[in-house]
Amino acid sequence: MKDLIFRPSKFIIGFYCISLLCLFFYSYTQVDLGLTLTRASFITDIQKSFQYIGYFNRPLSTIFYCLIIISLFKFYGLFLYFAKRGKLSRKTLWAIIFLITAILVFSYNAFSYDLFNYIFDAKILTHYHLNPYMFKALDFPGDKMLAFMHWTHRTYPYGPTWLFLTVPVSFIGFQIFIPTFFLFKILSGLMYLGTVWGIGKIMQVIAPKKELLAVTFFALNPLVIIESLVSAHNDTAMMFLAVISILFLVKKKYLFAFAFLLISIGVKFATVFLLPLFIIFLFQKKNVVIEWSTILYIFLLTMIFALFAASIRSTFQPWYLLYLLPVAALISEANFITVPFFILSFVGLLNYIPYLYTGSWDPPIPMNLLTTNIIGVILALVVGIWLYRKSSKA
């Protein structure tokens, strides 16, 4: 019987690997036209052929993206199926996670320019020896990175923790773009792996039998994979530190929990919404019995407020769902959590299609995306409520 369980999973992993490689290669169709990755002529020719698809055959590029996303979500659904039924071993799951990381940390940041800003922010300190809170990229008009950067008009918008993490990486890369670029990607990969590890450790304390499901829910989610490993958003670092703070919380090491939450807030500020709840825990006695499922639902609701606050401040971005997914993973045994977040993640990645197809974010695209996202949220809510009522009657 075990052979019948694991032979198909090996078969599935092989095809899943092909989907990951497709995503890896597709990412290089989006290399900015102002960026030359290498001066080696044969590699440059390959780069140009990839860029031709991304920039000059946008309908084909969009089809490729849609096929990759659909494939990744189909495999994600299969892996969730295996995990929910206890058919996915720890060894197999972690092999898949390391495979994902090993492939995609070397991808191009296809769907966001934020990584370039992270690199330049650290470069202001390590190369120009100036304060990134006071200087912006436009203050260095001779720098070659400005040819392919966006958001060059803003000063450093993040907390000191992110600077503390990125400045050493910038030093190690000697401010040479390609090694620094991949070092930043590796840093994001480590944050992703750390978040996955932290989720597993939390589940070992509060619900050991659901550990692999929680890890699968987060680690194999296509939105998590793309936003953490491909685009390499620093939200991954923020949530890694938040997950570690929750780990200390469930172990009733409240001072460490509080400290790591403050460090998390020092990356970006979304996790500040958790601060009042953590302060309450500082005054809890260690022998108090805590209903962690209830607490985690409150945490999830709190981070939903953080997502809405960030979206109202600017506009909704798909990687804002990273605020929710690590917490949702800890209560993912409930179908009324798993299925709605599956829907939201899929809808989140649909946000890139208009840009891939048209090359711009001009009207009416913002309104169309708002409509799509609202429909996605409503659908997720309706399905979630229906599944909740169904589970309550069972």
C-alpha cells in the first residue's frame, strides 16, 4: 500500500520540477531592457531572445505565465491532498522545499523591482558611505543601476532591521551587481526556509499531527514561492521574524517573543498590529492554559487589518498576502481556511497578467484589478462561510 502512495508522488515531483524550471526560465523573459546581466556574447544572445518574448511578444508571454501559474496551483492542490491524508512524508516534503529553493533563488526578480531598491539602499551606505534615510537613488545620477531601477525618488522606507540584514550582504558582494543580486536572492531564500522551519516547530508544540500540512500549506503555495523566492520581497524577512516570535510565544518565552516581534517590526511595520496582543502575553503566568487555535485566529484577523491598512495607504499588492499566509498555515487543518486562501493566492497572482500583456499599469487596469480582487475576496468569503457551516454541522 505504501508503494501505491509514494510511487505516484515521485512521478508528480518530477513534473512539478518541470513547472519550477519553467518558472525559472520564464523569469528571465522579464529582465529589464536596461540591464545587461553579462558581457558574454552567447549569454547575451540568449538573454535577448528571452526578452523578446517578454517585451515584444506579450500575448505569448502572458500565455506562458498563465500556464505556469495554473500548473503550480494544480500541483499545490495535489500536495495539499497528500498532506491532509498523511500521504506526504517529512523527507519528501523537505526534499521538495529544498528543490524549490535551489532552483528559484537563481531566478530573476520578474514581477517586482523592489529587489533593486533593496540593493541600492544598502549600496548608499556601503559604497557611498551615506545615510539611506537621507539620500535616495536619484542623488547619484552617475550610478549605472539607475538605468533599470524604479522608485528612484524615494529615500529608505523600511526599518533598521532590514538595513542590518542587507548591509553585510552588500559588503560581501563588494557592490558588484551580479554577485550582490544573487546574495540578496539567497538571503530571501534563507528567510523563506526559516519561515517554513518556524511554522513546523510551532506545530510540533501546538498540534504535532498537523505539522506537515501546515508546512505544505505555506511552503508550496505558488504565491509564497513567487513573492519570496522569485521577487524576493523583504516581507518574507518580516514574517520570518514574526513566526519566530510566535514560536517563542507558544513555548511561553514571552520576553524573547516580544523581542523578536520588535525586530520584525524593524523590517517593515505591518507586524506592529500584533504588538498589543504580545504585550498582553508579557503579563501572563506560565502555568496558564492557552487555547492556541483561538489565539491564532485572532492573530490572523489582526494581520488582515494590517493588509487592509497597507492596501489603503497605497494599493493592494499580491505580496501583502505574505502577512497572512504564515499565520493561516498554523490553522490550515480547517478547510474553511485552506480553500479560501487557495482562492486568494490564485487571484493575487492574476494581478500580474494585465502588466505582462500590456506592459503598463495605466487605466483602466487599476479599476479592473480592483474589481477582480473584490470578486476574489467575496468568492473566498462565501466559500469559507459555506465550509465553516458545513464543518459545524458535521
